[in-house]
Amino acid sequence: MKVTVEQLPRRQVVLNIEAEQPEVDRAKEHAYNHVSQRVRIPGFRKGKVPKAMLARYIGEAAIMEEAVNHLIPEVTQKAIQEQSLEAIGVPQVALEGVEPSIKWKATVDLTPKVDLAGYKDIRLTPEPVEVTEEQIVKVLEDIRFQNTPWEPADRPSRMGDMVTLDMSAESEGKPMGSDKAVQYRLVEGAQAPILGFAEEVAGMKAGETKDFSIAVPESDVRKSMAGKTVSFRVTVLDVKGKTLPAFDDEFAKGVGDGYDSMQALRDFVTNRLKENAEREAKEKLKEKALDEVVAKAAFDFSPNITQREAEEMFKEQTDRLQRSKIGLDEYLKSIGKSQEALIEEMKPMAEERIKRSLALAELIKQEKVDVIEDEIDQELSGLITSGGEQNIKQFERIFDNENGRRSIQRTLQQRKVLDRLVEIATQQAPA
């Protein structure tokens, strides 16, 4: 083969390739053999049809097409190796001609380049962690509410109550659905089923029926309902409330496995809030440190990598929509965009994801972060246990294999290198 190389910006090269006659002859021989196994010609067994007969039967063009389809990937890969190119992905090929020789262009993406110069000079100051009285009281109130049983309430319902409802809804004369004996918690500002529904039900007693209508704002994300008026008929079957106990030692003894005093419960809540706040603060610091690394770094990678990442992001969004029972066409119509336009819109975020991934990989390389098998085993055991007994087999199938262990290894390396980066940025360890 004959090869010339054109350098393109953003880590791409074009290989101009011309196959030599021996290569073409081998490809045509392969094509004859391959096609003869698929084509049935009366009077001949499969694979035993003379070449001249086969060419007349299906045409020289079909033989040449088969030869080209076999030749181009094989010779392109050979050219990449001979040129010592650090290629990634599948080259984009454009056939330029088959007569008098087979010629084509192959656009090859090269491995990205990353320069993290200066990352050890990043300096960050951890923000002080503070637990407020308001946070402590909120958690204690939540604990009290969860540990207090519902009791029948012979009074008008109010916010915070649990009511049992029969309900039906219609809009523009068309039924929208109905439910029987559904339990509904009255929460001010609740969005389900529609903003304002809880406020309409509050004040109703057991046995009472009420008809009311709610105008749905034009901005509602449920486009099928936006701008419409929904009419409800609601019957309250029962009302339940909670009589909340005082915050005292007796209450604390009934929480979980029991606490000796209200102060002991309060101390536990305070410490748990502080631990959570410290963990969140450290995660934010990791993100901030990585942001600084990415901002200082220089990246060079093919636009095709960005395209593929944007397409992957689009697939992730499609999967989320599917889980929410929203069709792709319905969603695209609601936002007034085509699939192509949405993928194009995702490209800036795709580039950011690529840069963060490349920066992490380069940090792992430069900091020589490694993970031993025992660490992978420990993480794997934790993942399997966290899934519950009913999911053990499923988690083992997902993670306890070569690909799963490699994924866990990457996760652990990233976790370690981000911890190391925070140490460097806060000067807690020698850089």
C-alpha cells in the first residue's frame, strides 16, 4: 500500500491510502470465496462455483464491493500501525475510487493530550463546618414525627394530616382518572396531583364531599395539562393526625434502640449532622479542586470524541425519560427541538465531562495512584451487601467479573487521587 499523512488540528490525521495490486488480488479472492458460500447457483454446490460463472451471475461490481469492504478496514489498520499512530475509535473512511486502483481517505482520531502543568500550585482553604440550632431542631422534629403513630381525628383536616380520599378528575369534559381510598398527606405547596389541591382539601371532614376546580399554569411541565382547568370531586373517608409528645427523656428512650436522655439523643443528632456536613464539605472541596485543575490544564482532543460523548448524554436522557414513562417524541415536541439540535446543545457539557475525565486519568498517572486486589475485594463486598440479600446474585453478576472489577478499580483510583488533590491544595501533605 501507498500512504501519505495529512495532519489536522485537534488530534486528527488523514491517511490517503492506495492499495497495491497484491492486496487487491487477495481481497478479491476473499470476496469470491465469501460470496460463493452465500449464493446458490443451480448445478453447483456452495463454495464450488467457478469465479467467471460467479462474476457473470452476480456482477463484477458486487464482487468488487465485497472486496473493498474486506480490504479497507484491514489495510487501514495496517497503515495506522506502520505510521505508529496512537489511534482511538473507528476511522472515518471515504472511498475515492476503485479503478485503476482502490483509493480512500481514512480520518483517524488520535489519543487526547493533556497538560496539567501547575496543578500542584493550586491552593484552597476549606470552609468551616457549622451545625446550626435550626438544623438540630429540624432533625429532632422529623424524628418525633416519624416515631409518632397516626390517630383518627374527629375534626376538620389540616396541613400535616393524613386523609383517605375517593377522588375523580376531568378537564374540558373528558375524564382524567379516578382513585378509591387513596391515602394523601396534606402538605402546604404540594405539587401532586396539582399545586393547590392540598389547600382545597384542607378543612374537609370525614364524610364530606367537595367539588372544586384548579387552573393549571401555562408553565406546568406536564404539557398535556398546561393552561387547562382541572375539575375535581373529592370525598374524605377519614382523617388522621398525630399528637406529638414533648421533647423529654421519656421520648428519647423510645427512639430507635433508646437513648438514656434527651441530651444524649440531641448529642447523637448533632454529631451525625456534623459528620454529614464535614463529608459534604470535603466532597465540595474535591469538586472545587478538580475544577481548578481543569481550568488550568490544556486539552487537545478530536471533535468526534465530543460528538460521541454528547450522543451518550442524549442516550442517558432518553433512558431517564423512558423510566418516567415519557416518550422521546413527546419530549422533543414539548421543548421544540429536534434530536440533532438537542445533541448539539449538549456538546459544551460533553466537553466539560471529557475534560474532567481526562484530567482525572492524567492525575492518576502522575500521582502514581494504584489499587490493590484486596481493596477491590473490599469495595465489591460492600457493593454486594448494600444491594440487600434479594439482589446479591444480580450484584455479583454485574460487578464480580473482569469488567466490573476494572470499573471498581477506576472508581477507587479516582477517589484516592481526589483525596490526594485536596491534600495538595490545602497543603496537608508534601506536594
